[in-house]
Amino acid sequence: IFSFYNSGEVQLLLKSFQSNVGCIADFQAIVCSDPSAAFMAGVFEFGVEQFFARETWPEEMAALVRKTGETLADPSSAEARTVALSRSIRSADQAAIQRAAKEINDLAEYDYRAAYAKGKACEATGDYDGAADSYKMSSSMNKMFRPGTSSLGETLLVTGKIDEALEVFKNLEKTNPYNVERKENIAAAYIEKGDFDSANRYVANKKKIA
């Protein structure tokens, strides 16, 4: 992606990539010289870890494309199995999701990307406790991997573990205070607790940065 700031278009592209491919840092990059701290914090939310300078991006992008092609050509690779699982989730075919999830089950024990993908598979099959466990594992393996921690908070919120969800969201707020969706989640959590003053405060903060 070529961009200088975290626009709505960039968010949409990264969400689409996350949904269709998965949060695989080696497969995505931002072409942007001297990115701001706010921009970096925003794209880190999607597992982006690579930034290519505008002066050197053609060579770096060519290397990325070659590496991606070689990795996906090996169906036993963690990346290929993660992509296969992401596609099965998109298909909403429960049997396909379960088959693809079994293919990464061993990887999820030591690969944070596979653990995250397993969490998404658990969500898609209605196993929210299993999803939370997988997201916790993903986050513990790579504390810089924002998608795992963010998804953990969202799953805890859905399952009614409000205080745990708030703790996760507030810790993430410290690393990126510009995330609109997170402020919405925190506001929703406070509404569940009946703390409408706090909820309104986060809604107001969201409007300031939206």
C-alpha cells in the first residue's frame, strides 16, 4: 500500500487483506518514507510490520513478491495453511473451517499467526471460549501482535467478561490512542456496566479523532 497517513481507504484495504489472507506480516508492507508514530500505530493494528522507503520500494517489493510466491507454493508452510483457513472462514462452510483448523492445530502451539487464525476459526464455529484461549496464546507468543490482543478483548466483551475486556482494551489504548473502533468497544463495555458517564467520555473522544 502506498500511503502517508492512516486514511479510511487504507483501513478498508488492510481489513480486506486481514479477512481474505490473514494477519501475515511477511505478506504486507506500506510504502511510505518517514511514517508518523500515529500512522505506524494504526497499521500495526493489522499486523503490518514492514515499511518500504519510496526510493527503494521496487526492489523490496519484488523480493517480497518472490518470497510470498515461494512460501505459498509449499502447502505445508504455516503461511499457506493460515491462508487456507482464512479462505474457509470466508466461505462460511463449517466443515471446511473445521478441516482447515485441524491443519494448523499443531502450528498454533508455537506460531502466533496460526494461533490467531485458530481463534478466528473458533469464532466462526461459535466456540468463543476456544477463540479467547487462542487469542491469549497468540498474544503471549508475540506481545507486539496487535490483532491477537484486540480480538481477545472483543471476544471477552461478546462473552460478557466485561472487566477483563476493559483491561485488554485500556492496555491497547496506551499503545494507540487513535483507534476509533477500540473507543467504541470501551464505550460499549462501560454501557454494559451501567457507567454511562465513562461511556459518553469515550464516545466524545471517538468523535474528536473520527
